[in-house]
Amino acid sequence: MLKRKGLLLVVSGPSGAGKGTICKELLQKNEQIKLSVSATTRKPRNGEVDGVNYFFIEKEKFTDMIGKGEFLEYAQIYDNFYGTPKAAIIECLENGQDVVLEIEMQGAKQIKEVYPEGVFIFVLPPSLEELKSRIVGRGTETKEEIDKRFSCAFEEINQIVNYDYFVVNKDVKQSTKEVESIIVAEKNKVTRYKNNIIEKFKEEL
Amino acid sequence: MLKRKGLLLVVSGPSGAGKGTICKELLQKNEQIKLSVSATTRKPRNGEVDGVNYFFIEKEKFTDMIGKGEFLEYAQIYDNFYGTPKAAIIECLENGQDVVLEIEMQGAKQIKEVYPEGVFIFVLPPSLEELKSRIVGRGTETKEEIDKRFSCAFEEINQIVNYDYFVVNKDVKQSTKEVESIIVAEKNKVTRYKNNIIEKFKEEL
């Protein structure tokens, strides 16, 4: 039996494209897929649970982990640090579990540098019009914020060239199926296993 | 709407791995996938239909087509020529239809040189033991032929490095699903469309 390592799925996309909903659906349908939990130095908000929403850690501990290279990526946003701890992810992957990581594009780029065998998926809205109406539909932002988000989203689409796959998110169920197909295909890629396959057959002789 | 070109699926594998059965199942389940029909200069056998089993053509016509570069690949086996005509395939691909081509490894290699955007799939038997019992199970060959086929099959497995994907054929239905996932994933690959995607969004502004 060929031992297949887990995949690290890195999912990005402009705000409002629906990447969060796709990840949620993917996790609900596939028990063997784990969600990567980020670490942060910011204080927990009401209802946030340590180890579920984030790992809440002290700044000293965080900078210590940076020094030891224990993050796949990290960023400082104002006074707070956010990062993706490496150890838990690598352990899952070695055990054949897939890990999904929803992250903005700068973080994805850092991850690609240290873990190029990750599977980088870019979620697109069906159209810019649709994107705008989704951002407006949230009803939580001022007109100025909406305009800013929208022009950012347009700029962000250029980042697609750094990704392996795209998913045009017309319908969450359909998009999730596409992500599932990407997982199957990636697990059947010769470059992930070529020596193992040949070895496996040679052992039998 | 993003225009997606069809895919050329090139399926190979050692004799007895079950590539023919997978292709048949794939075609039955997916009407939009077409089977590539080869051309040959050999005479039709009983029951063979021109345009279905092969395009039966004269040697002069065949060598003329070679001269004009009208084959994706061709080979001479003893006195007869066999080849894959390019025009019909390209037409299907441009119309967004996928084309499946079951071919031995030398032919696949030729196709990869002229059409590297093809999707090259290698069908593996679950094990060499299983392969042997499948070859024996056909009951149509002598012991010597079986031994020869079997040692060829082992040598052929080294060719897997020239392919993009492998499918371990334990079960035809499962293997066919894996090929279908490969098709979906390939259609969502950024490298196939990156300029188109960005253009598509820019047009809307």
C-alpha cells in the first residue's frame, strides 16, 4: 500500500469571494481534513476559545517562536502578531491528514517559499459585480469602506498568478466539490511519489 | 464566462493494468468526452468499422500525412503504420470537448513533445501479483508469452516518471472517479488560463 502524505491546502481570495464558506463546507464534509489554527498575541474577544479560534499567546513567547523558525508564516498588524505554527501542521501531514489554511495573499506567499509542495487555491467571485453586491450585502461597512474593499479586491486578483488552482465561486457546494477534486488529483500526482511507486513494485520482486 | 478549452487525456499503463476498462467507463459516464480514433494502414479485421475502431487508410495517404505533420504521433509496426491524426483532436479541444487517447508509452512520449499541455495519466495495477493473475486470467496466451508480458510490464513501470498522474487500479469505478477528479482539477489550474482570468475581470471595469 502506497503511503500518501497529507496535503497542505492554502486557500486565499479577495474579501467577499466566499473562501471562508468553502473551507467550512469542506471541513464539514471531510472529517480527515483539519483546519489550521493560527496563533496571535492579541487578546481573545468575547466568545473566542483558545485553540479553536486562535492560540492566544504572549508576545514574548511569539517572538521566541519566530526566532526558532516555528512559524510557516507570520505578520505584525499594528501592535499584534499573527502566525501559523508549523509543528502541528507538519504532524498532521505526516500522519496522512490534510490541513486547510485560509490566509491572505502575503501569508500564502511566505508559505509557498518554505513549503512549495502546498496546494495553493485562489477563490474568485463569479464577477466583480457579484463581488460588490456581496460586500454591500454584508451591511456592516460604510460606503467608503466598501469602495476601498472593492478596489483592493480588484488589485488582489492579479495575485492569482502565485496560485496553482482557482475556483470560481458561483455556488458553495459546487466550489467545494471542485476543491475535493483538486485534493484527489494532487494525491495522484506522480511528482509527489515517483520514487515510492517504483520502489513499491521493486520490493515485490 | 471563462472559456475553458478541452483537455487531451493521454492514458497509458502496462498491459493488464486495466486502462482500456477505465477509458470505456469514463466515456460511458461523460458524454462530453470523446475517444480519439487512430489511423492505420492495416486491413480491417472482421467486424471492425472504419471511423470507429480505426480510420483505415492507404499507405500512400498515410506517408503523405506524415510529411504534412498531420499526426500527433505515429509508429511503424512491421509493415503497417499506426498514428493519431491531429486535426480532429484539435477541433474537439477548441470546442471545449475533452478527448481521451489510450496509447502505449512510446506514443505518449511523442505526444508530450508536441502537446505538453496534455494530461498524462499512468494506470498501475494494484500490485505485480495482481497484474500477473490478470494476464494469466485472460487465458489467451502461452506461458512464455505471459512471462514476457510480465517482465515487460515491470520495465514499463519505470516510464511513470514521464506522466503527470497515476491511478492505482484496484476498482474500475473508483479509478474512473479519480480520472474525473483529475479532469476537474486540471480545468481549475491557473497556468491554463491566467491571462484570461485577469482579462475577464478587467473587461468588466
